[in-house]
Amino acid sequence: MIAINLTTLIGLVGVAAYIAAHFIVQVLHKSPRDKVAVALNILGPICVLISLADAFNIASFLTQCFWLGLTVVGWWREKKAVKNGS
């Protein structure tokens, strides 16, 4: 039986956030710039990074860092463009 501790549970929340974001974009045809999709794409890697505290994996760590960084950069650029009226 698999033991579900707090960090594992948080990691599963992150996976659910990734899947929900992908569902919103691919099935519901919402924009990847949609606030909910962006929020889920920020929540996902944060949760998975927390889960790595118990079972560190460098490949997963780097993937999560880049996913989070790219999402934040995209969100910031979109916010800036809307503010500037572009």
C-alpha cells in the first residue's frame, strides 16, 4: 500500500491543477491566458515542488522551475501589454 503523507497529497493537488489547466484549454477551448488556466499553471508546479521535499528528483525539479518561470513571465508580459493597451 502506498503511504499518502502531506507532501504527497500536495503533489497530487499539483497534478490535478496541471490536468485541470490542460482540460480548460484543450477541451473547453479557453485561452491559455485565461486567469483560471494561468492560476492552475502556477499552482501546479508550486505544489509539485513542495512534494519534492520528500522525494527529490532533479529532472522534476528543473521541469517545475521552468514551467513556473515561463508561466509567470507569460502572465507578466500579458499584464504589461494590457496595461499599455497593446
